[in-house]
Amino acid sequence: MNDLLEMPALSPQQTTDLLQLAQTIKQRPTAWSTYLQGKSIALLFEKPSLRTRASFAAGIHRLGGHSIYLDAQNLIGEREPATDVGANLALWHDAIVARVYSQHTLSDLATASDKPVVNALSDTCHPCQALADLLTLQEQLGDLSQVHLTYIGDGNNVCQALMAGAARTGMHMQVVTPEGYAPDAVLTAAAQQQAEQTGGSITVLHDLTKLQSTDAIYTDTWFSMGQSRDNNAVMHDFAPYQVNSDLMKRLGAKYFMHCLPAYRGREVTAEVIDSPQSLVLKQAENRLHAQNAILVKLFEGAHA
Ligand code: CP
Ligand code: NVA
């Protein structure tokens, strides 16, 4: 593994190995406490972040490494191309963790840098989130190939990463979005093809009455960072797709999931997200362990 730019870049075996490693690191964190000794990692963020930024900083520290945070809102683009940013950062740092708008910015950073680049969320994909979510589901429900997950809401970066993750682990995932907000058709087809090989399934639909029973319901904000959408239209289109206790009951869902930040009263009611069924803090906690597994894999060569 040289970079982690998108979830589909991982094979099913790599995905399973990362989950296994994350679980091992979570159980025995001190075993890796000098793994990144002497290494420095740049956290380059074009968008705000609480969980990703704080969990990477803490996780890198736990691995014995050092991180610096760079607010990239005005760094990439007009001031300097992403390729120049990547080439320069690679002179002083051993890896770049980047949260960006365009997926192209990540590939430009990776092309110009001879050090690993990790996607900390782009408009297309959120692989660190998906790995933490798979880890959380595995902890709660065991064998992922037996898990039925429902994603409801916007077919965005989080949804697309989860579809790819579900496809790689043989999960059964139904995605339901309002018309016009489905995940990318090419990414969906690729996930469906991958799922056929792992014995999983990915279904995308719009009709809420067609939903089948599920182990967990996952949703995300209706307003992702950087999107310019008509607020009134979004509120109108998404209103029927709110996760509330009626939907949880109707689908027999044991768990509720959300990547956070969440907007109570919009995509989910407070009653559901603040209930014992909610896994949101377990997901957030697992960000650190999943990301440390990614970092350990990326630097495996240096330890061979
Ligand atoms: N879930 C997630 O990525 O949170 P942040 O935007 O706070 O990093
Ligand atoms: N879909 C959201 C996820 C935030 C972690 C966004 O892109 O803003």
C-alpha cells in the first residue's frame, strides 16, 4: 500500500487485513508506540474537521510520531498548485493526510509527493470513516458478510466510501436516497460488481416503502461541506428520509450510525441519535484505531 486515496483502491483482502490490524492495535496500543518514531506527518485540511484532525493527531502521537496541522483553505489553488504543495511537503514530512474538495487534488498531491498520501475526506470518498464504520459493525455484529446495513439520505462521499467498503467485505447494503441524490453511477456499478465477487449485495433505491429489514441504519448530513445547494429544495426533498424511531422500528434496526457532525431534527431525531442504539461515539472512537492501522500498513516497508 503506497497511498490511500479512495476506498475502491483497497482489495477485499487489504480491507479485511486493515480491520484485523485495527482491532489488534486497539487491544494492544503500546505494541506500536515507537512505530513512527522520528517521523513527521502533515495534516493538510481544506475543510473544517473535529474527528479526523483530532484523531489523526492523537493517533500519530500514540505511534510515536509527530504531526503538524496546515489550514489549506488558502494554500492550494490560486496561491500554489497541489503538485507544488505535495512536492514541498514531501521534502520535510514522511506522509501527507489531506482533506480536500476535489479527488483530483489528492491525486495531484500523490503524484508530486514520493511519500504516502491519505484521503482524510474528499467530495468523493471518506475511506478512513468507512474503515472505522466497518470496524464498529464488526465489533457489534461479528461476521460482516452476515450484516445488513441501510444507508438513508444523501448519496455523498460517506455513502460512496461505505458502499465500496460493504462490497469488499461481503455485506448486504441498501442505499435509499431522494431522486436526484443517488451515489455516483460509476462508483455504484463498481461496488455492485465487487459485491458479486464477495457474496455481498448493494442496492440503490428511492422508494422508502421498498426498504427491507436491517441490522443498522446509517445517515449523514443533507448539507456536505462545500456543496452549493438550494437549502429549501434540500429540506423539502430529504424530509421523508429522516431517521426517526418509527423508521428504526419498521426496519427492525438494532443500531443507528452517523459519521458526525449530525444535525438533530434534520437527518435524524435527537431521540434516535441520543439513544442506547446509537453507535456514533463508538464509530468516532474507532477512527483513531482504523487510521493507525492505515499508517502502520503504509510504513510497513520502512520496518521490513
Ligand atoms: N466524521 C468526520 O470526518 O468528522 P470531522 O469532519 O469532524 O472530521
Ligand atoms: N458528508 C459530510 C461528511 C462530514 C464528515 C461532508 O462531506 O461534509
